[in-house]
Amino acid sequence: MEESGDPIPQPAKTLDCIGLYCPEPVFRTREEISSIPLGQVLEVLADDPASESDIRSWAKHAGQKLLSIERVKGGFRFLIKRET
């Protein structure tokens, strides 16, 4: 899901949601994204199987840019750029 040609910036902050289940990863992501400057990237780590669709849907509705979703050992790594 990476954008072609654009390097993905280093995350300004990492949010660890390992062990948390719906809807907690989305709630925490919403809170954390507002704590970083506009244009910066939040890295979210989650192992809830529903987090892939939940975070994707939340980012779209919240006006944030989901830069990538990566499957990592035991879960997912999301990179979300703060747009609003």
C-alpha cells in the first residue's frame, strides 16, 4: 500500500496496541494522532485481526493518510500521516 516514488518518513511517535482489541486500537490511534504535528507520521502496532479494516476505515473517515499496512510477526504495522 506504499505510494510509488515517495519515501515513507520516519514515524514521529509509535503507538503500541499489542494485546488490545476492538475498539481500543482505533480509540488510542485517534487520541495519539492529535498529539503529533500536522504532516508527521504515527506508527501503530496492533495484533487484533480486526485492526486492519478498523484502522483503514477510521483513517479514511478521519481525513488521515494511511501510508502503509505491513504484516509483521503476530500482527500489523500501520503508518499514518496526520493530515488534519
